Amino acid sequence: MYQPPIPTLFRLFVLGGALAAPVAEPVRVARLGTSDEVAALEPWLVGAGEIGVAVALSDARPLKGSIDAIGLAGPDGRAVAVVGESAAGALLALLARTNVGLVGHEAKPLLVRAIAAGLEPP
């Protein structure tokens, strides 16, 4: 049976905890809603290497509806919520440009939307 190396398990645990923490303490999450605020995330994304992602869609069917919000969590414990369709689009472009690794069950809908938008998937 395959067992991922301990550093990978640790990163998944840390990222998962960072994504779950806002449920208990919503004030721990930085809320971003403009393209300029999203652009300021670039140094953090590049330095993180891997980012945990969660997404809230207005319609769960592929390519239907819009992205209401995207949650990001880094291995440093930082959690960010990008809210709104234009900010989410800016984030998709930034993720494609920085080529950061996405970790999480909801990474696939983001990859599908990036490809549909003509972006190189992260």
C-alpha cells in the first residue's frame, strides 16, 4: 500500500486545519474582494509552494453559475477568502501565473474553470 512521505502528510494536515479553522473563528480569515487585493497575494503564493483550496459555487454543475468565493490556506497558517466573481477570476489568473500547487477536494472545479477561461492550469 502506498504511503505518502511524512512531510506530505504534515502539509495536508496543516492545510486542512487552516481551512477548517475559520468555521470556529471566522475573524481569522482575511477577506479580499478586489483584483488589487488579490494581486498582493502573489509573494505569499510563490513562497508557499502548495496552497489548500476550497470553493463556493452558485451551481455545483461544471461550468454553470459563478464562483461565489474561494478559500485559500497556506502552510504558514494564513487563511484568505476571495469573494466575488471578478476577484475570483483574478485569483484564477494569479494561480495559473504562479503555478502554485493546489491541495484539496475542490481543486478540480478551479482547474476546470481555469482551462475553460483559456488559462494554463496551475
